[in-house]
Amino acid sequence: MKILYGVQGTGHGHISRAKVVLPKLRELAEVDVLISGYNFHLELDGPVAYKARGISLNYDNKGSVDFLETALNLKPVKFLQDIQKVPISEYDFIVNDFEPVTAWAAQAAEIPCVAISHQASFLSGKAPRPQRKSLMAEGVLKHFAPCTTAIGSHYLRYDDFIEPPIIRRQIRDLSPSLGGHITVYLPAYDHQTLCSIFNQLKSVEWHVFSPACESAYQKSNVRVFPVGKDSFLKSFESCLGIISSTGFETTSEALFLGKKLLTIPIRNQYEQLCNAAALLKLGGDVVYTINGKFKSRLENWLQNGKVLQIPEISNDADLAKKIIEAGTKGNTSPHRKLEKAYG
């Protein structure tokens, strides 16, 4: 059996999930990898057979998706060329983590495509949504990387095809403790702006990780680091709490490690607004914008922030078997049942 695994390179979560799923899949089948995107900062373990430009989101350093910059970076002709270059006929089925090139190549060739992603959980109307739903964003979640079978991942099992969070081995192997610093990962914000805010709160030390930082430096009680696997994990392991954007993987890892979490959704990023709605239902702390009230919100969170727990995490081996079963069944999938909810 030969599988092509398509990974969306944008963000932290897709690559982290692939690091868990790929080794287990490779115990059961021959697996090649295609990764697409042009603004990712993490690398996969092991060989990558194909790379494509794909589609990525761009941010404006003020906590929001930059729609103009995202649009300017779209290359539709290149995208179609990448789809045509995928040797899709060599594979029995596709495993896809919100990666559009392999998804559309599979659809064109009528080859089964198994979505294994957090985004796939939103094919269910039972997954939490913000009060103001976006029909356009819902359409993107459904059609960006079409599939024949869905295996979603979310904080809770909101539907029968949704698995609990997939936690990477590096996180599971940590020995968490509560130190005197707060770990900060807000990649859509300028780190210098963040420094000017956190410098005002001297009761703790702040570890700010930024994709725009080229070398580590310290300013008073704020230490700024480039995004790096080892330094981030060390800070994460011993932090008192974490402030992050509302991406699924980082927030799931914070809950798994028993860290209190303050999360700030990236503006205009609908998936993160959905995650924020889910965290609020769990009793979490969410701030939607950094403004003049942010300092007092921080002070209150430092004193009163809650530690949330997730009841379970995904079993790697069982998940790999579910993926194989879903792929070999072809088009028999919860996705078809869910299409009725979308019309």
C-alpha cells in the first residue's frame, strides 16, 4: 500500500500533527510526503518527496490576517501546475492535513482522500462556533482542501468522527513544572510592541517567541527568542502559564501540560475564533484585542487565571489504523453525511 501525505506548512499545528501521525502510518504502509506553503518555520522529521507553493495566510504584525498581502501572494497558475505535477496515480489514497494541492489532485483523479486535521472537525455543525458565523469562512473550511473521508481533531469529541487532540511526543515527554515566567507565542504581533507591554509588568519574567526575531535578546524582564524547537519546549515545560494565539495545537498542548492559558485569536482568522468559542465554553480566558485595557486583563489573569484540563488525547497507533481503514474504504465517510447540513 502506498500513501501520499499532504501537509499544510503554514502555522505550527499541521507539521506538529504530521510528526505524530507519519511514523505510525509508516509502520503500516509506504508513505511519501508533500508539503506546501511559503511562510512556515518548522521542519518535518524525515524525507519530503515533494514541495509546492500552495496557499498560505499572511499577517500584518498587529494581530490580524493581512488579506491584501495574502491575495498578492496567490499564484493561481502555479497552483494549477503544482496540482498537475502530483503523480497521483502512484498512490492508493491521499492523507491530507488541510493541504490544497494533494486534495484537489485527488479529487480530479477520483482517488480517496482522508482529511486528518483540526479543520476537518468543522465539517460537523456540532463543533463550537462564534456567535457570529461567517458563511464565507465556513465555505473555505469545507472547500479549501476537499476530502472523501474526514477524521477531525478537537478539544472534545463533539461528533462521532472527531478525535481528541493529537499531542506530539516532544510534549508528552516533558516533565512540566511551574516556574516564574510566562511563555508568549503571538506570531501575528510585532515582538517589539509586545516587549513594551510586558515590560510594564515586573512581577514575572516574560519569554516572547517571535518568527521575526533573528537572535535572542533581553530587555529588562522580557526575553525575546527566535522560534526554535528546543528553546520553546524548555520555556514551555517550566512556565507558569502561556499566552498564545488561538491555534489548536499550542492551546491543546497548554491544556495537556496543565498550564494556565490566555489566548488571543488572530483577527479575521475564523478557525481561531471557533477555537476561542470552544475554550470559553470550557472556562478559558480569551482576549480579542490588545488595547488600553490589556494590561489590567493581564494582571487579572496572572492572579486568577484558571488551569483547564482536556479529558483525553488521541492514541497514535489507533489513529493510524483508523486512517488506513478510512482510506481503503474509499468514499464511505462521515463527510457525506455532513454534506446535508451544508446543503
